[in-house]
Amino acid sequence: MSKTFNGGNPGQDVLPLILCDEGSQLRNWGLLATGILGGSLVVLYSIATPFVAPALRKHCLPFVPATPKQIDNVLSALKGRSGSLVDIGSGDGRIVIAAAKVGFKAVGYELNPWLVWYSQYQAWKAGVHHNTKFYISDLWKVSFSQYTNVVVFGVPQMMLQLEEKLGEELQLEAKVIACRFPFPCWKPSHTVGEGIDTVWGYNSDSFRMGEKPAEL
């Protein structure tokens, strides 16, 4: 309650007190808004950093979800095959999960831990977690020699180096499926789809073409 002193006009004493109270409230609201904004930015940074950081590397696989048509094209290119399958840069796991549904023992390698955890949840949700595995790993530090089916959503800057790596590691019975961008030197054995949904299939005639014949 406002008070007056010395019999003065009550309005003269009340007005400054009211302004003081309003100023304090405004400052409090300002501090609260600043705190909320700052906290939101911290949370956003913590969530976004794992997604953005891989894209800042020299050779990266930025996360771009595969379209349903791309998934169909990949499975079509792998028709008649079985065994182990690896998706290099598996993103949210949709290629791995789709491959597991048609009988592959499917594995995904992904540098982003958030996407790996999400993929594991999606595989469990789809009921194929027993036939899928996801690893948080840098693809350049992994050997893919154990896999007979390889799928990769690459970017142009890395395809030549990845071509050399896979050519050195893969077995003769392996098959490679490249999505969105073909390998620069390998000649595909076949293609499926068109536009951004095109996939290129490569067999051993492609990735062993640069090898020198063994000396007798």
C-alpha cells in the first residue's frame, strides 16, 4: 500500500513508487527472457553440433535422408543378393533397416552419435534390431573387407578416395551401390532410377579394373 508523508498530495508520492515497481518488474522479465534465450541457444548448440561437425571435415558424409524411391532403387540393385551389407554413412538408418527387412545382415557406420542412437531406436521399433548393427565410427578408419554388399551415399569430394579404399579392401564377390553420385573412375555394371534417385551398381569387374595382373 502507498503511503504519504507530511500531509502532501498523495498522488505526488504514489506515482514514483508505482514507476519503481514497474521498472523492477520489467528488469525481472528482461532477465528471465535473457535466461530463457541463452538456455535455448545452449540446448540448440548441443543438439546441432553433432549434425554440423561432420560437414566441417575435409571429407564428409553430410546427413541427407534417402528418399523412398532411392531406397527402392537400392533394393532393386541388390535383388538376388544376400549376406552381409554395410551402409557407409548410414544417417538415420533407413537403408540398413530396409535391407534387414528383406533378409540382409545389415550394418551402418555413422560419425554422428545422435543419428546412430536414433537408428538403433528405429530398428528396434521396426522389429529388425536383431539383424542390424550401428557403429559410431569414422569411415576412413574402418575396413570394409568383410562385407559383400556395400551402399554409400557420398559426395563428389570424397568419391575418388573412397573408390581407392574400397578397391583395395573388397572381396571379388562384393557389390557396391553408389547413390546420388557415381564413382569417378569405376564403370558401373548397371544403373537403376533417374535423377537424384539414381543408383549405380559396381561389381568386381569395376573395382578390380585397375589391378595389375599377377606375375607368373
